[in-house]
Amino acid sequence: MKILVDADAMPVKKEIVNVAKEFHLPVIMFADTSHLIDDGYSKVITVDKGRDSVDMKLVQYVKANDIVITQDYGVATMVLAKQAFAMHPNGFLFQADNLDQLLFERYLSQKSRRAGIKTSGPKKRSKGANHLFEFEFRKLVQRVYFMIK
């Protein structure tokens, strides 16, 4: 069991590392060359800039029962297909029953933007959101950790 992180623009890297240390789990952060990551704990895999280059490299490393932290619905879909777990930095688990809805909402937003309709962006991230993520992430790690032991 390992933790893999789609680290480009990931707001909860510190929280991920804190929980991983508690359970002595390895963390692998994936980022492109425009992001420098050095937290003293994680292994960092750097890939060339390019559309989906980080995503494809991350998915190559995923094995059953790994935990992936990503904001990308496509990555989450591929992770679930490998019998691993995918969590959003807002603290919710991606699952087959919610991915269809999330992908449909993303499609509608893209369609609206192409039609010139202004959509609101995400709200500014709060410390509370980071605490919620850490709480939910710890619960997931405990569940998977004891499930495979």
C-alpha cells in the first residue's frame, strides 16, 4: 500500500505527508518540471510538461489498494479500474456511483463556457477544508491499512 499524489497544484501535500508518516507509508508525488517539491519525506517523480503527462505516469504506478489523491476525474476513473482508492483534496472519495455525476457536471460546465456563459470558479480554500481532508484521509488510510493487514 502506498500513497500516490497528483501533486501539480495540490493544496494538501502537507496533510498527506503527516498522515503517511503516522502509518509509515510511502508517498510518491508526481509533478511536471514547473513544480518543485521537496518535503523531506516523499519520493518525487518529475515528468516533462505536457497534457496528461503527470496523469499517465501516476496511473502506471498504481496497484490494487493504493490510495491516490487527485482532483482529476479521469485519473480517478483509471485508479478505480485498478482496484485502488481515489480521493479528492476536498476529502470525498471518488466512487463509481459519484463519478458519472461529476463527469456530467464537468461536461455541462465546459459546454456553458464554450457558449460564452460565465461560470464561477472554485471558492478560496480554507484551513477548515484542509482539516476536513486530513480527517477523511486518515479514516481512509486506517480502513485500507487494516483491511490489508
